[in-house]
Amino acid sequence: MNWKKLSSEYIARFQYFTARKDRCEMPGGKIVESYYVVELPRSACALAITENGEVIMTKQYRHPIEKIILEIPGGFVEEGEDIVKGIARELMEETGYAFTTIEHVGEVAANPGILNNYTDLFLATGGKKVAAQNLDANEEIEIILLPLEKVRLMLQNNEFDQALHVSCMFYAFQKLDEDGESLY
């Protein structure tokens, strides 16, 4: 039972997002005069594991929550870019690591009540440092390598703030367990 979009008006357009106001009709005929939607590009993140069995974590300041947090690598996929190539590019830019295997483990919508985008979740293994970081102008990312089981314990103890990354780690660990991989 989808809503019928009667009209749509863009109220903001910026580099990384747009915002629009939709007027909609619900299946029962009720009119929703103003439904606000933030449009974002597709994004991707990965539980990235080095060839030595360490998880590559990123530590950076996140201004919207005014906090330095520990995350996994990821970012927006370019328009028209293949999703696997997009996460490989993001991994290389943020960490300088290339990976022998990149597996898709899921897809989630961050906040479908207001955001229209999805994030693809990956497990990247066999990471080898091959380059320096190539960060965007406003990025300052510290790389931290942690043992796989320490990251699993941190996940179980609710020590990560980024919900999309928590989903990714959950599905990636599930994939590792299903495959019976004792990676290292």
C-alpha cells in the first residue's frame, strides 16, 4: 500500500544531500500536506580485515554528534559507480589498503522515515597496505588496527556509535561464522 506522491518541491540542494517536501495521498485517501525527505547518495562500508587478521578501524571527529568515534571505513558511492568498485575505492582512499576479497553481506536503510538512501555492507579480507591515505579536504582519519576478536567483543558490548557500521559488523561476523573461517 504505497502512498501516491501528488507533488514534490526541492527546498535545499547541497553537494552531499538534497531536501524536498512532498505532498502525498495515503491509501485511505488522507492527504499528507508536507512530508520531508532528505536525499543522499548510496553509501557503502566494510568490516576490513588485513592479511594479518587485524580489523582496520577509523577514528575521526563527527561534527553532527560532536564526538570522536571509532568506525569502520566507508563512504558515498559515486553516481553510476559499481558498488564493489565504490567500496574498494573508499577503502583505498581512507586506509591505503587493497583487499583480495570483498563480499557483499547486506543492505540497510539508515532512517527510512526521512532518508531515501541505502548503505551496502561488505566484508573485505586479505588487506595489504599498498598506498598512503588519500583523504577528502575535510577528513582527518586515524587508522587503528585491532584484533578481530577484540572488535567482536566491542560490538557485543555496544561500544560503537555508528548504527550503519554496527549493522555491517554484525552481518560480516555472521558471514565469517557461517563460513567457519578462523581467518587468522
